Amino acid sequence: MRDVRYGGWYPEVGPTGPVRTEKAFYQHAFVVLSSASAVIGGHTGARDLLDEVLQVVERHFWSPDEGMVYETWGPNRSGSWRRIAE
């Protein structure tokens, strides 16, 4: 489910790749939760995963001006991140 090119995680993938290409905070919150739990459990590589997802959240979802997260991002023409208008 990881987007190795632009970062973050897709909400749904199939055998040939992403089925849906928007990126929602909801799915990323589960990556935060599961990787934090794995850190507590002492799993190898968990800290790296947690650091990665927290960077994605801070860079793409967190809005310091509004003090909240944006819910959804979508791909622009190049496939990288763009905010979906609400």
C-alpha cells in the first residue's frame, strides 16, 4: 500500500497497483497506530516506519495555521501530492 515514489500510503491496492490514488489521513492514522504499537513491542524496523509516517503526516496532512489535519490529498498530473478542494 506504500507509495514508494511520492511517499504515503494508498487506501486500496490491487494486484497491479493502486485502485484508488487519493491519500486520506484516516489510513495514515492506522499506519501511525500500528507502527507505534510495533515500536512498543520491540519489532525491528518499527521506529523507521513510525518516523516515516510521522514525516508524511507533518508534511502533507498537518495544517499549523488551522491546528488540524487535512483529510484527503490526491495525485496531481505527475502523481505527486495535491490538496483536494473541499
